[in-house]
Amino acid sequence: MTATTRQALRAELAGNEWLDAALDRVAAEPASIAVLVPAAGRHCGRDELAGLPGWRADDAARLLLLAALPRRGSELATEVTEIYRYGDADEKRAVLLALPYLDVGIDCVELLRDALRTNDTRLVAAALGRYAEHLDDPAWRHGVLKCVFMGVPLNSVHRLAGRADAELARMLGDLATERYAAGRTMPDDATALLRRLRQDAG
């Protein structure tokens, strides 16, 4: 977790006595994370953070709690996976958002695959954030296609412009053909992406 991100999140939640105590407790008693992560929404609220677009107060609190765990590498990945597995949708989303800031390497990539199998637009969007760098190309392309299918804005996809390729263009083209044949349209951002990819291909 970068110092800049940690400082920004802490600043947004400055003065929250419950969070201060919870962070100390997690550092001293790691097993307490199982009860503190679910409680974060109740004690920190669920308001959008003005200084960090796309983040809510409970997301930030949960990320800070996970980062406070005295775990690293595969040990931390195992803990994070358990929290995701048993969490509700809000807790799962927070874990997905937190992954790029935790020392878990590639050991949590299966969580992205799980999220992309759901029909929860919040989880699908979160799964294609920064940690999606660890998804292989086929899984990433299918994730992008699922965003289009579900109406998830493509601006939620990390590094879309740099990673989109000819195969994604083919997949988008096939989807567009199917939709137009059924009398349906494509989202504007997907149409713009397809047009750009075709222009780049000459």
C-alpha cells in the first residue's frame, strides 16, 4: 500500500475513534479482522469520499484494516481470501479495491475471476481495477466484454486504452453484430472503443 494512498484514506477518515482503535486491535490481534471488517460500514458510514472518487468511507476503512494486518505474501493472501469468501457484497467490493495496495503478489487473482462470474455490477467494475494487471489476456477480455454486456462504464477498466487489442475488437464486433440483429444498441463507450481499435488496425 503506497504511503500516499494510505495518507489520503486516513485523512478522509480522520477523527474516527472506532477506526483508530480497530487498526490498533488488528495489529495486535490479527484474528479480530473477521469481526472488524464487517463492522466498518456501521462505524464509518457508507458515504462517498469527496477526495477519492469511487471510494466510500467503508471501502477506505476496510482497506486500512487489511493493510494493518501483520501478514505478508501468501499468508496475507490467505487471510484476504477468507474475508472475501465470507463477506457480503460490500465487503467483497472493498477487498477487490484493496488488492493493489496489499502485499499479496498474484495470489489473489482468483478473487477477480470469482467477481467476474457474478452479476453484481459493483464487483465486476472493482475486479477490473488496478489489480486486473494480473489477469491473463483472455480473462481480461471477457471481463471487458461483460462490462459492455452489463452496462458497466468502461472508464472503470484499468489501462483499457493500453491493453485493448485486435482480439478484443473482434469480440466487440461480434457482440455489436448480435445486438444490432436483435434491434439493440451498444453502449456509447463500447462503440467508441470498437471504432478506435478498428482505426488503429487500419
